[in-house]
Amino acid sequence: MPIRTSPRGACERAAEYMKAVDHMRDGSNAVISGLLDQAESVLGSSVNMKRVGNLGAGSIAEGFEPVAMKRLIDGGSAKLPRSITRADIEAFGKKLDVSSVPGVSTATIEADCLLKDGTFLDMKHSRTADPFVSAQQVENLKKVLAFDPRPIQRAWFVTNGPVDPSVLEKIRQANEFLGEDLIKVIDDIGDFQ
């Protein structure tokens, strides 16, 4: 039986993912919640490594999450509104209850990464097309950010490439409605294939 070998790119991607996960440690040197275990949430949360390991259609997109965070922490984006560190991270994959927000089309939103200051990061990765940020996601986030009290303080879409211009216009309109730029796109950290 022939030995199956992985293409070089797959090995490099796996190594970058493992380095990123290992880098995401809290003050007590434990891997930050949500990567190897579920983040604390009454709603449940996803486990990043489990979702990457299933090798399903979304496994590369899931792997992009800690890689993107490490790149942001390492200063890999000129579009990042402020610098962030590992100490800023609350959890990965944390679900938040938004069922009390009028007009939102979902009862929960899941932060691919949630910062302690309430910054909601949604990592978007696509190998075949523009990163898929939908107009509905933007509309939901606009309503969540307009709600009092806010369950999150701001939202950043972190993508492996450009976002559709019509969605960028929707984000501009949402920020205009909110009176400040609370929804941002960070699309300059490079790809992960």
C-alpha cells in the first residue's frame, strides 16, 4: 500500500495552526478557553481544535481563527484599530445570547474570538471566493450594537481577503446609523491555505 504524503503547503498550514494554538496561553500558561476545551457559556461553545480535526469543509476556516489572532497580536495588520495582546482575549468560540435584541434573526451569536473589552471578532475565510460576510450578519450586529445594554462593544470581521463592496456599503450604513465606526473589516493579514 503506498504511503500518503501531505503536500508541503498542508504541512506548513498545520504547523502554523499548532504554533498559533500553543501561543494562545493565559497568565497561568493554560491554553485560552475555546481552543482545546469549551469556553464558559450557559449556551455552550465550540471547541476549535475539535472542529479543525474533523477535516470537514470548514476545517481550514476554523484553523484560520487562532492563526489570524496570532497574526493580529504579532502586528500583522495595518488596519487593526489598536494593538492587542494575548492578555486581551477572553475566549474563543463563545456564544452570546442576543435573544432579547429586537429584530435580530438569531438567538445567539458566536464570537470566533471575544476580547475582554467586549470586542467581538468574526474570522471569515474562503478558499474559493471573497470571504463570506453576509448583509444579514451586518444587520444583526447593527441591532446588537444599538441595543442597551450592549452585549458586545464593537465587532471586527477579520478576513483572508477583500469583502464584497455591497457588504462594505452595508457596514458603512450600519456605522452611520450607530454614530461611530463600531463595525470594522480587517482584511490585510494574509491567506491561510
